[in-house]
Amino acid sequence: MLFTGFSVKAQLDNTAFDQKLSLSPQDSNRLYAGIRLLAFGKNNEYFETTYSGYTLFGYQLNPFVYYQVGSKLRLDVGAYLQQDFGNDRLSTFVPTLSLKFKHRDFSATIGTIEGSLHHQLVEPLYDFENVLNKRIENGLQFLVERDGLFVDTWVNWEKMIYFNDPDQERFVAGLSLNKEVLSKNDWSLSVPIQATVRHAGGQIDSNPQPLTSVFASASGFNINKSTSGFIKAFGLKSYFLTYKSLTSRIVPYKDGNGIYINPYVQSNFGLSVMGSYWYGNEFLTNDGGQMYPVTTERYPYLVQQARILYMLRFLYEKKLTTGLTLTARVEPIYDTYTSNIQYAYGFYFNFTDRFFLGHAKEK
């Protein structure tokens, strides 16, 4: 059954982007065909700054067939493709296969896992744009989902190598935990703990680069107050982040940290507003947003000791019809290094549906 109740959103509400492998008792021994579609447009209007401005415009399509064996096992087979507008070729076309076992609140998945934004990582650890350019994750995942607790542990194997391979093997291992510790009179307090390790290396490759292992983490507290009327809820999400290089490979800084503070207000008509303050001290990131680390791909030789950002985020979400949700975002950013305001905006149509194909005959 679908997990509901306890809110585990790490930052902005990305529920519309979830692609869960749900199991339900009434679906036992039934075969379904399904489709997931994301049409997107995101424009980063970044000028006179250290990070890159560009546009992401296209769609993702994931047709699939799945069979639920009894009430605890689900097998999915499908394909994932992405078309970036202005590119005559598909930017991504890969098969997807998932085998998920679920018992009560615990589940295990091997193959294509419930990855990307489902991990509920904060943006300095995991960039929202990753859902638009490297959404598919393959590996192993363990989940615990119940009221008041969310635990996600996974390994995403990004690059397989063979003997004398010119590339290094690459994988990411992660933990995302959120535990509600207090709930009283519409107030709730939860404690998030998040960590990722990105590794590149191997013993059978011919790549001359040294191995790399980088650890990053976030922990803090989330306070939420539910209300009635025009305002649905308001609260504060605060995190302390750390970064540490675990190998001897030369990097600008061997370790660093950051503070990330996010007050927010949610309305009852789909609009949410969040303010964000970021202070990063010698902080680098594995897969986080490009504006958070003290160095960027655009100017790799420009290294700051600290980065300070002020952000304002407007999120509007509307369910248009069954299975179709519109999400729109506007995000102005004040960068103290360049003393100017940058902004990004985007729109996203998420559609998902399934169709009953047949029922296994009883023996």
C-alpha cells in the first residue's frame, strides 16, 4: 500500500516526482502495464557569477510492465528514454528492471531502485536537477517506511568496469533517515540524518587517476506547525553539513562544513514559499547543486574559502486531472561573492497511469 502520513520532505515538496514501486494486496497475481512521463523546462538565468547558466527542456518517458506475485513481491520490466528538445537523438535510452520484496514496513529492491529525489536529500547533497539529467539509479536499496519514520539505504552503481578498462568504476552509497521525535497540538519535530559516499577507483582498470572516496553528510532538525485556513503549515528546516575527502587525491580542501537554514510557509491552494540561507566553509559536494560548493566546474581554479547565499523559492503545485500534476518554481538567489541576484525558473508536468492486463489463473 502507498505510504502516507509522516512528512519526510527534505526541503521543497517533491512528491509529484516520486516513482514508487507500490504493492497492494488487491493487486496480487495481477499483470499491469504502466507509463510515467515527465515533461520539463528549467531555465537558469545565471550571469556574472561562478556557476553556469543554461536551459533544460525536454521529456522523460518510462513505459513498463509489472507483475505482482502474491502480496509481497513485484517484478517490473520497462525502458527509460529521455529526449532533450533541440537534439535529434535520444540523450538516454536504457532498460529498467526492478525486483521488490515488501514485508510490512520493510522493503528491498534490486535493479532499478526508487532513486533520485525519493532519497529526500537536501540540495547541497543532491541537486534537484539530477532528476532531469541522471534520474535512473541501478543497484540495491532497503527501505523502512512507517508513520514517524523514514529510512532509505542504497547503493547506486553508476559505472561497471572490466579488465584493462580505461575508466574507473563509480558508485554512490547513501543513507537518508528522518525520525519524528515529537508530535503534539499540531506541532511536530523530526530529526534528519543523511550521508553519502561517492567512490571512483577499481583494481582492474588502466586509468592512471588515483582512487577517490568523498564523504558528505547532513543532520539537523525540522519543526512543522499545521494550521487551518489560508495557511496550511509553516516551519523551519535546519541542517549542519560536513564534507571530507577520504583519500590522498589532491582536492582544493580535504574537509569542510556548511549551515543550511530554511523557513517556509505552505498555503492551502498549492503555493509554498521558502527562504534559504547557505553558509559553506571549504565545502565541496558529491552530487549537490552547483551553487553550494566553494569551487565550480565553470571555474575550477577559482576557489573560495566560504560561500554565502540567500535564496527565495516559490513553488506552485496543482493536480490538473487524474494522474497529471503541474509543478512550477521560481528561485531568485543573492550571491554575496558577486553581490548580484541570479534566478532560475521551471515548469514540470508529471503524468503516471497504469492499465490492467490480466490475472493469473489459480492452479
